[in-house]
Amino acid sequence: MGRMAALAPGSNIQPIYELLTASTGWRKCIITPGRQAAAFVPWEKFTAQPIRLARGTAIKVVTRAGKNEHTVTLDPERWAERLSEALEAGPCHLDVLGGEVDWHARRTRAGHWLVSKSRPSLPAAGEAPLAAHDRAAHHALRLDSQAVRALFVELGLFAPSGQPRSDMAGKVQQVQHFVELLRTLDAWGQDRVRVVDAGCGKAYLSLSLALWARESGAAVELDAVDSSPDVVETVARIAASAGLADVRTHAKTIAEFVSAEREPVDLLVSLHACDTATDEALAAGVLLGAKALVLVPCCHQELSDQMTETVKAGAAPARDGWQGVVRHGLLQHRLADIVTDALRAAALEALGYRVAVVEFVSPEATARNLMIRAELRRRRDQRAEANALARYRALAAQWGVHPALEKLLGERWPAN
């Protein structure tokens, strides 16, 4: 049955889930997050409908945040996963328009579902044919824009002729989704936005974000930071060729950049920085007072090694309850990934940020598809910060780990 069955066997939401994961019998599904979930869900409205493609039935999902919309087409298996994720995100309202009956459901703060039915709001049409897919997708970066094409050519996403490379289609989609996820941040609501890309590499995502901002009428300054002089030289050349004037490059470590920096930062991004480099970027964002941080972690070796040692030494209180996992090296390694990023999310919440952990791209594109997106709260919530710190300490104690993040944050890490 999928994840919903595992979540709540016998739940009164089950008939609706079964209907929505069938190929026929429903016409539209609408999910809106409740007030408690709105801070963690990166969309304000989630709409889905079955459509007809040449390869068969698929589901078109449109997520809206403010004036921005993101559209994706999913096969039935991936749709079932995405539906479960949306329903499990927290309190929400669910409306399903069906052929014979409409369903209405509300998930409470306690996780219970209140379900009702009503007459169909759409006129009966028997087994009406599915709508054909609307191919006019809404993208943050318009591929018919000369500036976008010029940048994508420089990044190697397009051929020198300006035409898309078939083998880079997934990377282009990744860029589009990245910009979609970031353009709803509150940090853009000001005259000039300063962005830091910590451990920038080729900076194809942050350069694309800078171009989107410019094309949208926003003034943006991008600081690309990498310890390799050759890397930042390449970034500088790409930025100049693409006409991005407000891009500065720094051949420094993240720590060196932070110690020399005096200007305020609005947004810090770090993409696929290995192991504790993600923690260095997180600490940099906090120390520089970033209003928002977006992290896409890569490998998680530090805590994986610590967990291996504590489990072997019997110094991890959680070991006994997780014997079914830790007895397999691969599963323990994956668990270490989850523990690492859960600690990072809790740490950011303890430091005054609202945090959402979302799927960056499809797992088919890359296994490293988790994104931690954090925005500084406009008003401090001491109770929420204290609860987050308690969660952080409890999880670290359960596995007997000591993340480098605490030392990297120095005096900013809560002492008590």
C-alpha cells in the first residue's frame, strides 16, 4: 500500500489515499497546510490531477508559494511517495474532487484525521477522459532568454550553439528546481541582496540564482568562496562571460572568509560540501548573521565514524533499540546521514531559525538530494529554541556523538 499504510493502518484517511493512488475515480486533489505546518512546508497550496501522456497515465502536481508556481509530472509510484510526504508534513486540509463523491479531510495537530463526504462539485461525466498534459511549464529561468542561454552555455548545460544538451537535461531541471525553492525566501524582499556561496565549486546553481534575481529586477551581490584558486578563477570567467558584474570570488577557506568579513549577509548557500564542510558553511551563515541558509549536504563521514566507535564500545544508549540497523554497516552509515542532518536542523532551530528539510531533486537524479532550508525568525521564540536544543542534545547523547558544529560556532553555541 505504500507509506500511508505504514503510517496509519486502518486510518479513516485510508480510503482517500487508495482513491488518489488509483489511476481513475478522482479529478483533482488540493492540500493546504495548517498554520502549525506552514512554517515547515515550502508551499502554500498543493494541487494534483491525473493527466494523459503518450506513455500512459501520470499525475501533474503544482505547488504554489506566493506568486510562484512549480509544476512537475510524476509517474504513479513517485506520486504515491509525494502524496504521502505532503500528507505527513503536519496539520493540513485535504479536498478531493471525485466522479461520484467529493472527500474532505483535516489532519489535526495530534495527527488524527477528520473525514467527511459531499456531493460531487464537478458535473458527472461518467469515466471522463483524462486531461492532456499542459506542456507550457512555468520555470523560474526562461530558456528562451538570451541571458539564460548565454550562462547555460558557459556552464556547459547548453551546447555552444545555444541548444540544450540532451545529457544535461537533468542538471537543467536541478537548476530550475533550486531557483524555485529559493525564490520564495523572505530575504528577497529588500533593495539589494547579498548572497554567499560557501565552497562554491563551479557555482552553477548560485550563478543561476544571481541571474534569476537580475532578470527579476532584484539587485544581487554574489560572493563565491572556494579554497581552490583555479576553481574561483573559473567562476570569475563564467560570471564575466555571462555578464554577471556583481560576482566576487574569494580563494579562501570558509573560515578565512568569515574571519575577514565585515559586511552583513542575507543568504548563504552551500551545495554538496563534503562532510564537515557543510558544518563550516552552516556556522559561517550563523556567524555572519545570514537571514537565510540553504544547505545541500554531501557525505557525512564525521558522525558515521563516531557512531561506529560508540556502537562498538557500547557507549551509544540507542544501540540496543537499533540493533536491527546497526548490525548492518550500510544501514548504520545511512542512519548516520539522517542523524547528522537532524542535528544540523535542530541546531539551526536552537539558534533562532525556522527550518524545513525538503527533497531537493528526485532520488533518481542523485542520492544526495536533501536540502536544509532555514530562515531567521523575525521574533525570537525562546521556548521553540529551548525545545530544539533539548532535541539536539538528546539525539547526540543517544548516539554518543560530538558534532564539529558546536566548536565551529564557538560562542554562538548555547552553553546551557
